Amino acid sequence: MTAPRASSRSRLVPRWTLHGDGRSVATDGVVAPDERLSWPRTVGIGMQHVVAMFGATLLVPTITGFPVTTTLLFSGLGTALFLLITRGRVPSYLGSSFAFIAPLAATAGDGPAAQLGAVLVVGVALAAVGVLVKVAGSRALDAAMPPLVTGAIVALIGLNLAGTAVTSYESQPLVATVTLVAILLVTVAVPGLIGRLGILVGVVVGWVFGALTGALDPARVDALREAAWVGVPTFTGPSFQLSAVLVALPVVVVLVAENVGHVKAVAAMTGRSLDDVAGDALVADGVATALAGAGGGSGTTTYAENIGVMAATRVYSTAAYWVAAATALILAFSPKFGALVFTVPGGVIGGATLVLYGLIGLLGVRIWQEAKVDFTRPVNLMVAAAALVAGIGDLTLTIGSVELGGIVWGSVGILVGYPILRALAGRTAR
């Protein structure tokens, strides 16, 4: 039997009803967000969520050069904020978003402060979208960003850095190949939770192979030996540079799609309508991303990896996510841990990103498939084609003193061009 919903006050101050006897999940039932199992079992499930988010969350700062422990700190803080702002109704872990990899790599020459300023602006923009959704409803969001537009932007963001992945791969081809093969084999052939951690396992296998073959950077290995076990994360303040901000802004579309998709997935699995909390989820992720940009961490998003843990355990208790958030915060205060992550060689990153960038690109295609976008219509076909080539080919043009790359031109092109051409097509049809 489903426990009664908590009062608004208890939603702000975490309080959970014990599910059944606290030892097992009822037959054909689920542990609802406002329920929990016994605390030892809840802690165990929370640790599973840490394992599930670990590889992806740490891979982003490893690739972009952001401080690992700082990113982990803001990931834990962001998760706690998300649980508070959504009033404990949406179980979710906020990990590092892959969507930021491309714009951060593209703006590396602008320096970390400008990159952080771009992350902060993306967070503010996402929170603003969340407020608009709360006021106007989720249908307004669907009208502004239909699946054709969303899918194209997600695809071009993922594929924009295909060349970078190949360059990293070519720098250490043997290490990269071992990493890639390990990721593919574990993901495809290993069942259960380990299979869901294919990227993490592949990176570990690649790192071990690199260590055995002398592929690790000696300077980073020395830094690992000298790093303290306990210490305060490194904080960096943002600065604001228009070109960097414009390159990063299209990421808002990806974050909106990921958050709304997460809310809908949790609603379907728990049997509870969460349409009224979609705006809160966007605001929460926006605040968490802005906070990370203000202090030196990478932008955040709701994690699909953790949905897999919930689906496998049928435990949707937000208590487990508080455990995961607390664990991330504790690990963030270990410089030794951060130094270990930075010893990952370039070949390992090349092997992993060869898959990751492609996965992001294909996520856009999946959005088209699930929405049954009709590509026999010329307007759909033409605007998507132009946007994709601009993004993948990294079309770069300069306006005044601002240089803008393919992500910006592809995203702006389809956001502006699609509604105009669609209106013209409709007028022609009449």
C-alpha cells in the first residue's frame, strides 16, 4: 500500500515513511520517493547510486581539465539542492553533463574563468526556462522546442567534437583501442549493474594497461604521490566573455530535454503524475549549474545512469539520493583522489570519447525516432540537414570581434529558421 504523501513542511525537511517491514519491496510494488527501506539498506542503495554516477561525473572534468574534486563537490551540493527544490518528489542525482564537453573544449583558449562564466550563464538561463514552464505549463515548452529542433541540437552538440576524439585516439592508439574494446565488451556482454558501468570499467582497464605500458604522464604520477589525502577543493571565480557564452548557450536545450525526460521517466515508473514539478526540476538544475559555474565546477544534469539503479531495485526513495550526495561531498575533500583521476592518459580519453560523443549524437536521432519526426517533409529535412553540417563541420564565422563556432550557428539556425520556414510552408500549402 502506498504511504500517504508528506506535508509541505516535511517535504522541505526530509522525512520518509518506512516501506513495509523495511527489509524488502512489496510484491509488484515500488518504494516511493517519500518512503524508505531500513537505513542500512538505504545506505547500500545510496552507495549504488554513487557507483552509477561515478564514471560519467568524473570523466567530464578529466576531459575538460576542470578540478575533479571541485566538480564532485558541486555535484553533491547540486543533488541536495535538487531534492530540496523539488520537495523530495523527484529522485535524481545531478552529475556532470556531457553536453558541456563540446563548448568547454571549444572555448579552452579563453581560459577557465571565461568557461565558468559560460557555465554560470547557462545555469541562469535554464532556471529562467524552469520559471517560464511553471508559469505557462509544459505545453509551452513543447511548442518552442519541438522534437525536430531538440533532436538536431542534441545531435550536433555530440558530433561537433568528433575530430577531437579522433585526435586523442591517435595520440595513443594502442591504449585507446584497449579502452574502446573494454567499453564495448562490458556494455554489450556483461549483464546487470556492471554492464551499466561500461565506460567506467573501460577507463579503469585502459588506465591499468597504460600504467603497465608506461603511458602515464610521469609529472602527473609524481603529483599523485605528493597529493594530500585530505584538503579543500580548488575554487575559481568566473568572468564573462560573450563568445564563450554564445558557444555554451545551446546546451540549455540539452539540459531541458534531459530534465523533462527524467521527470517523465520517474513518473511512469512510480505511477505518480509529476507534470507540475517539471518546472521545479529545471529551476533546480539551473541553480545547481549556476552555482558550479560560480565556484569552479562543471555544469550538472539529471543522470540516466541512476534511473537504471532505480529500475533494477524498484527503490525510488529520495533518502538514498541524500546518501549519494553526502558521499560525493566527502570524496570532494580528497586531493589524492582528484590527482588520481588526472593521471588518466590521453589515449584512454580518446577511446572513451569516441563512444561518448557518438552516444550524444545518436541521442538526438533517438529523439527524432521516438517523436516520429517526418523527414519526407522538405521543411524538416532541409533545416535539420543544414544545422547538422554546420555543427559537425564546426562552421566558424566572426562577427565584429566575436568568433562563433558550429554549435552556435547550427543551433541558432534551426531555432530561428525552422519556425519561419514552417510558417512559409504552411502558407504555400494553402
